[in-house]
Amino acid sequence: MSPTARGAAVADWGRRMTAPGHVLALNAGSSSLKYGLYRVTDNVCEELLAAQADAASAAADPIATVVDALHKRSLPRPDAVGHRIVHGGPRIRAHARIDDALMAHLEEAKAFAPLHVPIAVAMVKRAQEAFPDVPQVACFDTAFHATLPAVAKTLPLPADLREGGIERYGFHGLSYESIVRQLGDAIPERVVVAHLGNGASLCAVHRGKSVDTTMGLTPTGGIVMGTRPGDLDPGVLLYLMRERGYDAKRLEVLVDRESGLKGLSGGTSDMRKLHTMGNEASRLAQDVFVHVARKHVAAMAASLGGIDLLVFTGGIGENDAVTRNAIVDGLRWMGSFEVRVIPTEEDAQIARHTWRLASH
């Protein structure tokens, strides 16, 4: 390429990066689809629409709901579509444009997060049908944790299993990325971020990088969650298989949908309802949640060699002062550190990554 042509190519790339584009961010959960339309440049991300569609019913078509919402509000057709993908498996550790090869890797990744990845893959295929010829980007919750050191990501298992991709991956990475971005250049050296919601985890952030986190191979481990138990003695699962006749499918239902706050309370995974119930089971559920969260904050601080800032985010972290205060009150022995509440911006992170990867 001649110097003139090279200069023209660079200038064209710069224009595309600074020119605004409209990005549709799709954040698929097990029963709903959060979505937003953003006007994005390289340094500005403006929200034009934020809503939610039902994805639980087999008859529902959440993408049709999205298309209808854009049309009714006379909003532009997206120039790119970004998808939150919980797990990329052992081969995908960075956000990437979606092509046939990546879709094949996502089929493999279904085994690592069967509650989340199959739904996300179906959403990708439906979005490709609804928005043909529009670039689509996969944004992985595991990507932020690619910086985990060997001592944090290695699970104490035989080498042949570890070589097959069994290790600590970590999740909620888009949320943690958004917190680091919002803290900016003023981010302290040692930060613990607590993403507390129906899914919950903590991350140790050293100089803006993930160095430890609570979730492991799957989004089931770590602290107590709405319907997931967090860390659990593996002997419990062996006992249930041996003495109760549980198979893999029954265990999957137990650890994904019947445990955590729901299992402890006898019916609800909603912390707001637990605060109002006032019975012994609801109090126990709240107390266990707080107790386990405290222990893991201390564990993340140990990985950092101390703590300068504790950030709460996520639905519980942002909105439940009772739970936040109970966690912090049990950590006073750790000395002085700042506590902040910062709203997560997962969908905006999806939009930023999508435009960066789709616009060149």
C-alpha cells in the first residue's frame, strides 16, 4: 500500500471511530432479555432506549419485541448488535465479532454454562435473522478475568482435567469493567467489587485488573445467590447421588434453581420480599447471605494484601442499604477503607465494545 493510500485508510478508520453509530445491546438472562439502544463514538455512549422483554415463554419472541419497540419510538435501525455471553469456554477469552468459527466455539461453551449460553446463542441466531448484514459482537463476562494469575485461576485437580479447560473463569466481567471505567484514573490500587443481585460474585481488582474472583468454572460457585448455593462441599453432591439417587440433571436443577436464598427461605429468591416476611426462614436466608458475603470480601482483600475501596453494585448492591450496611458492619475489624455504591453499566459496556469491534 502506498503512503497516500495508507494515510487515506487511517483517516477513514478514524472517521468511522469518531462518527456516531447506533448499537443495540442485548443482555439475555434465563427468563428475560434486557436491551438498550445506544449512540456510540469512541468516547461517548448515549442511551436512547432501555427496556426488557420476556424470554421465559416458548411462545415469546423477545427480538420481535425489540424490533417493535424501536419502530414505535421511531428509533434508528442498529448499525451493530452486541450480545452479553456469560461464558466463552476455554478457547474464547476476549470480546469478538461473531462469525461461523465463534459460533462453533459457543456450541462447545454451552457445557460450561448450560443455564445461560444456550439462551444467548439462540438470541444471536434470532438477531442475525432480524438484522441481516449488521455486524454482531459477542461480549464475554469471562474476558475481564483473563488477567487472573495462575495461583487464582488454577483449581486443585489432576493435570489431565485442568488441561481440558477446568479452571476458575470468573463472571460478571462486564459489570466489573464498567466499575473500573467509572472510577477512571482515580481508581485506588486495591479495590473489592461486590456485584450483588440474583446472581452474585465478588472481584479483587489490583490497579484496574482482575486478580481474583469468587465464581469458578461456572456461575454457580462463590457466594450465596438468589437460587444458586455458591461454594458447596462437593461431598454433598456425591451424597445426593449415592443416597438419594440424584443424577446430573437433578443436581443441575438443585444448584441452579432451587438453592441459595430460595432454598433457605423456602420459596423466594427476592431479597426485598425477605426483608418484609419476618419469619425465621427469611431471617436465616438474609443472615447467611450477609455472613458469606463478608467472608468473601475478606478473602478478596487477602488476595490484594489489603483493601482501599469496597464497591457495591448490582440490584441488591445498589438498592439494599440494609444488606450493604450489615456486610460492612461485620468488616470493621479490617480497619479503614472507603465504601461506595456505583451503578453497574453492563449494557453500555456491551455497546462500547461492540462499536469498537464493528466499526473497523
